[in-house]
Amino acid sequence: MLDDWASLHSPSESGSHTINEYAEAYGISGRQKNTESHIFSVDTLERHASKSHGVITCMSAGNNAILVGTNKGWLVRYDFGGGDNYELDLSVSRTVDQTVHRVFVDPGGKHCFAVVLSNGVAETYYTHAKWRKPRILSKLKGLVINAVAWNRQQISEASTRDVILGTMGGQLYEVVVEEKDKKEKHLKLLYELIELKEPFVSLQMETIATGGTTRYYVMASTPTRLYTFTGTGSLDAVFAAYANRSVHFTELPGETPSSELHFFVKQRQADFAWLAGAGIYYGNLNLGAPQSSSNGDDNFVEKKALVEYSKLENDREGIKPHSFALSEFHFLLLFENNVKVVNRVSQKVIEELQFDREFDSSSREILGLCSDVTAGVFYAYDENSIFEISVHDEGQDMWQVYLDMKEYAAALEHCRNTFQRDQVYSVQAEAAFSTKDFMRAAFFYAKTNYIVSFEEVALKFVAAGEQDALRIFLLRKLDNLGREDRSQITMISTWATELYLDKINRLLLDDDKQGSGTSPSSDEINTKYQDTLREFRDFLSDCKDVLDEATTVKLIGSYGRVDELVFFASLKEQHETVIHHYIQQGETRKALEVLQKPNVSPELQYKFAPDLIMLDPYETVESWMVTSNLNPRRLIPALMRYSSEPHTKDEAHEAIKYLEFCVQRLQNEDPAVHNLLLSLYTKQKDESALLRFLQCKYGKGRSGRPDIFYDPKYALRLCLKEGRMRACVYIYSMLGMHEAAVALALQVDPELAMAEADKVEDDEDLRKKLWLMVAKHVIEQERGTKRENIRKAIAFLKETDGLLKIEDILPFFPDFALIDDFKEAICSSLEDYNKQIEKLKQEMNDATHGADSIRQDIGALAQRYAVVDRDEECGVCGRKILTSRSGLGLARGFTSPMAPFYVFPCEHAFHAQCLIGHVTKHTDPTEAERILDLQRRLSLAVNTGTTLNLERTSSIADEETPVSTRSPTDQIRAQLDDAVAGECPFCGELMIKEISLPFIMAEETEHVMSWDIKGGTFSREYGLT
């Protein structure tokens, strides 16, 4: 396994590499400190920076703008940010020497203060980047300004806002200059040194907004002391608070060419450094802490340190820098004509910068350094030239610096790539391993990728006998591998599995050595065992997809860990194996829990159903009832196996319970399910459940389904076999075998037979036959006295509701029975017959009277007539009814000169031809065809000269004429009259049917469209535009 890993992770066959070889093999930059690559570089920016206005005495920079002061009172501005370069003459008179003492530019490069000394008198000038003429600040006359602190957060192009000035006399002033006013807005004395009168030589200020107000952090340095001020509100209020309390300061006595103070602020990081006589005093600024000292003084300086000059490896003892600058990680110290770069963390010189000054041999040493905090550039200057010191990724080696100092967290924070982090982790791991902190070493070794090989680390832990640390190393290595390292992940996971199993077994052996296990050490071992077991199961859950199933199963099985083997099988969804194990152990509930999981195939339910229901019928059936996707038909083998076993008298039949659930709750319609339930009912002693099931019609009300789903014939066979006679009677009756039902019922209960006989309602003869069977049985079964038998027979007759008479049951009595015993019943029967005869006579008389009334009505119909007005119009065509035949052009079939017509009792009148046309148009096609056929037949009969019995001008026929005596023509005409004039077409059913018809029929669409008014046609016809 180790060889496989080595082949996958080693860049070469040798397996032994230097750091640079690893870095080159993996394309990673692991830059080591050397002399060829420099962080800082020096270039000459301007060779004649004073523009022939003397020599340079001071310089300041901000936002790519540089202002140079000369000994002749000139101020030269260089703007490398795209602005204008110009020269300003600050001298008042040429007769007196005037030197620019100090020049100060704000970080934005817009505002500038210049201090000019003339015969010991100081004048302070203010100039703006837009101006070409400086302005004297009259209120500052006589004050020698040595230092300026700008409010970087609040300064703007139009205003300097509150600026702190430090003077030669040890005073601090606040001044505000507005660009539009061209003079100082106000000047306030903030603070003055009293105890030790020293000039302020350097100032720095930072502000932060807190809770709607501004907090000021001010540091001011003198040649020997560093003062700190802080407070909220305005600058005046901050310094006024120190009138009643002492100022916090740090004193570092000693001589120095120049005492300078610098801040470095980057995002939330704030640092300071003070060039003092004893060395470089530096630290962090805690801008978020309002108070940090116990005596109440505000002190925001933390992590203070001092770099002594003796540590800077100077060639000559006692030489101190006369200027310096502060970057993010380094100090830039100016020694005569070179700059030494000192790392702030290691306090070691990492570079030494030389200036190219061969072109100007007249210039003396470098005068000073200045910083452009906005552009991140440093400048150096001598009497004639300006040099630019550029920074090239100064944090690139900080990880190595912190690593050498064993500050591993800081080293990791500054690492740029994986290779650098590998070196940090490797050093941490080696340190932990050397101190026998193997767990910590494993953690860090697992984070390395290139420095130390996998097999080397693994063998180190194996040699040390640290199996637990090796396991931790493997687990952490798994966390650091990507998905593409599939084979490595599988190998490591398998190895970790074996280590887990070995750990578990070792804990078990240790526990056995403790005897009974009551001692504290035994409890501790048991706790470790449980924790390791739980951790191992979590590991299997996490790695189930990367572990080889066959190998893992074999490995776990070789250690005899059955429970873990089942657990892993469950993770790999080998549910069949898990369920089989639980069944073997008799743990039905656990097996059912596995089957209830949503990703388990229902096929396993059917496969293990026989075993489960035999183990625990109740739990198994309850599980089936809550499982929604089961097919009860496929559970029938398990149910039959369960039912075949003997059960105690009080034991609930779980198979019947489940089948009842399927039939009643699930509304199962499978005949096999219903038949099985029926068969189980037949085996019960109580027949009531069987009868209820037979009588329930579970399919009633379901569309297209039968009322019952069981097989009646199969049910009949089962009931006969099991002797369930009442059920057999019901099934016979259901099958329509009433005689068999009554015959069987008579063997069980005569009352049941009577009920069955009474069920037949639509067949009177059969019903009577059934009752005769019952009567015969009743009479034959009676064994009392003859008179008592007759009395019971007479009572039985009353129960039939008159269906049977005494004469029907007389044949069932013996021939020697005396008539006297039936006297009362016979008399009663004869009276009933007499009543029926009388009733029939009355009905015949009523029929005779009815026939007479009908004859009279028929005779009256022959005399019926109707009055037609001469102007009466036809309801269809609108013409007069009394019109000659020729005027209408009627069809043949009538011989009268007047057009035939029909008059209805509602007084509607129609020409015969119009009525026929109207009726055929609106009646159904079959009837219309019959009417037209009658009309053709009538016309044919007239044309062939068939004699007409009567020339009629109306629809009133001679009903008294017998039909048999009518001619064929009259018979046809009568049929035609019945077809078209049976009722008024305007008042009868024909008109009612037309309500449901649309106003516009389909065949009238073309006619309707002809009425459509189209714009173009209408306009053309009527000349409209």
C-alpha cells in the first residue's frame, strides 16, 4: 500500500528530493532568501531637484507629489500624479539669507506648510496645489514649526480641517486653513511642555468614528520622550482633559541625530515606530481600546519592543541612523550614504541599499528619508538629487521569518502557496514528534503534500508504535485529499478501517485483563471502547462510498465484528443481508425497521414475510398495515403458512386482521384476497363473522365493479365442507337456488326456511312452491295429537298472508283425517272464495257500464263540428282557409273543389297541404318519411280511380263507420289524419320540442350570412367613404 502511494505522489523514482526539487516538480514558488532578488530597490528620480535655487534642505511627499525646500527660500513642487510642476519663491528679501527650515505636505498632496527662517525669525507659509503664490500665516509668525500631524480621515481638498503643529518651544497648536479664505481660520494652543522643555520634533495623529463621535489618537515625540494623547470630541476637548491629569509618555534618553516618529496604517492594522537615542521603539496601536492603563491614563500602545542599534551589524560602533522610514514589515534606516532594511519581526538586516552618486561628486551625504503613505513609496534626498525607494512585495518572505521564530500561526497567515504552507506544517510536525506529542504531529503531517512523503510519515509512526497517531494521520490525510485521488482515498480508508478494528480489539483485551470491570480503569477502558466504536461507525458512514465493499466485509468479518458488519451492510444498502441477520437473531422489530426504510425494495417484504409473521405475527402485521406500497396478493403464501399453524383460543388471528384491513380500509378488490379471508372465516367456530362477510357488498357503488369479489361457488364448497349451513343457505339464495336454500334451511331452522321462502317476490308460483315445501315439513315434523297438528297447520296458513289455502295443504295430511277437524278452515276458505266471486261480478258490471259510456261518446263525436270564418287564415301560409283548390296548387288526393283543411279545438286552422309540410319539416325523420309515404299512397289511390266513400272538406271523419267497411283510400286518409292532425302543431308537443332548437339552424347559415353588412360592399353601393 505504501509503495502504491509512493508511486502516485513521488515526482521522481528516487523518492528523495530537496525542497527546491519539490518546488520545481510541482510548479510552486518557494522563494528562498538570496542576494539576487531584492524587496527594496533604489532609483534616481531627479538629479537637479533644486532647479538651481540653492541646495535642498528639506523634503516632503504625499500622493505622488513632492515638495522640496532650498536654502535660498525656494519651494519646488514635482507632481508625478499628472499635476503641474512649479517653483515658488518664499524669500521676502534677497539681502538676507532665508532658508526653508521644514516643509510638510498632507497625504493627499493638496495642502502644504513651509517654514522659512530668516535671521532667527520664522515665517510659516501655506500653499495649495492649485496656487502659484504662497500665503503667509500671520498668526504663526515667530513660531518655529518642527512637526505637523494631519487628520487623514477628515481632510479634504478645500480644507485642512484640524491640524496639530509642534513647535521648537515645546507647544502643540491646532490650526485650520480653508483654501478659499487663503488664511488660517483659527489658531489654538492645545498643550505645552512644562516639566521638561524640549522641542517637539515629530507628530502623528489617527482618528476613528465611535458611536457618533470621533476619537483622537495622537503621538508626539521630543528628542528623548514619546507622548501619547487620546480622547473623544474635539481636539481642544481632548487636550483640555490633560490639564487635570498627567500625560502618558515613554522616555528613552540618549543622543540621536534625528528623532522621528512614523505611523503605518493599513486597513485595521496600525503600527508606530520612533527613532530614539537608545534604539527604535515600536509597537502596535490599539485604536479600538479607549483605556488600557490601570491608573486611568489613556494608553493605546501594545506589543512594544525596542531594537537596539548594536544589533544592526554596523561596521563602526556608535554610529546611529540620522533618518528612517516605516513600512509594513520593515524599518528603512539611513546611515550616511546607505540605507539598511531591517525586518521588524526578526530585527535583522535583510538588505542594504546603495545610492548611485558618481555623477555628482560635490554632494555630501544623504540628508534624509521621507514617506509617501498614500502611494506606498519612499524617497531619499541629498543636496541636489531625489532618489526613489520602491517596494516589491515586502511580505513575500515573512512566512519564513515567522517560521524561523517558531510563530507558526503567523507563518501560515503569511504563506502564499501550498509549498510554503507545507514547510510550516512540516516544521510543526517535526517539533511535535520530537517532543513525543504524536497526535499533534499526526495532525500536521497530514496537512503536508510535498515536503514529506506519505510512506515516510507512516513508517515513522509504525516504528514508534503509535497506532493511534497513525490512524489520526490517515484520517486527516483523507480530509485533505480531493475527489480525483480516488485510489489513494480507498487505500487509506481501508488501512484506517483495519486500525480501528485493531484498536477496538485491543480495548477489549485490556478490559478483560481488568477482571470484573468494577475498577476505575475498567470504566475508563469501557468508555474509550464505546467512544472508539462510535467513532468507527461514523467513519464507516463517511467512507462507505470509497471503501471497497468486498475487502471491507472480509476485513470486518476477520475480526469477528458482527454488529459492525451488519452496520456496514446497512450503509451499503445490502438490506437483504441485514434483514436475514436480524431474523436469525430473532429481532423481528429491527428487521421490520429496515424494511420500513424508503429505499428498501418491496420485494424484500414478500421474500421475508413468511419468516417474519411466524416470528412475531403482531409486529409484522402492524408493519404491513402502515406500509403503503404492498400488494396483499403476494403476501398470501405467508398468511396461509401462518394460518396453517395451530393457535390458542384467546390468540388474535393476525392474518384475518390484516385481510380485514385490506378489504375494509384499503378497499382491495382482489378475488384471491377475498377468498382467503372467506376460507379463514369458515374455519372459525363462530359463524357470525362469516355471515357478515358474505352479506357485505364491498363492490356496491363502484363503477363497473361487481357487488362481491369472492367466488360464490368456491364459498359454497368451503361452507359445505366445514358444515357452515347458514352460510350455505345464504349462498344458495344468492345464486338463485331458492329450492335448495329452503330445503337446506329446513334442516337447520324452519324460521330460516320461512325467511328464505319469503324472499322470492317476482315469481308467485315459485314462492308458493317454496311455502308448500315449508308447510309440508312443518306438518310432517309435528308429532302431537291430530287436532293439535291441524291447529298448527291452520296457524301456519295465516303466516303465509293468504298465499296458501287449506286445499293446498290438505294433501299433506293422512287420508284418514276427519273432515270435522278442518271444518272451520274450510268454511273460512269458502267465504273467501265467495267474496272473490262477488268482487268479480262487480268488476264485470263496471266494465259493461264503461263500454256503454264509450259508445255514447263515439256517437257524440260523429255530430261534432267547427265554425270557420270566411276570413280565417291558414296558420302556416297565411292565406284564407276557404280558398279554391286551384288557388293553392294542392296535391291530388282530394276531389272537393275547395282546398281541404284542418280545424283544431284550439281554433287554429291549416290547409291540409300546409299542415303536412309543416309537420314533416319539424318532426323526426322517420315519422316524416311515414307521412310522406301515406300521402304518396293516397295520391296513387285517387289516380287509379279508387272509389271514395266520402268527399271530405275537413278532418272530421265518420267514426261510426266500421273500419272493416271502409275503402282502402279512406283507411289511408284516416292514417294520414292521425299522423298530421293528432294535435295542433302550434299548441301540442311539436311546439314544445322546438324550444330546445337554436334560432338559426345549421342549414340556414348561408342565408344568415347573406344579411351580413360588409363595409366595402356597403360603401361601394351607397357611395360612402
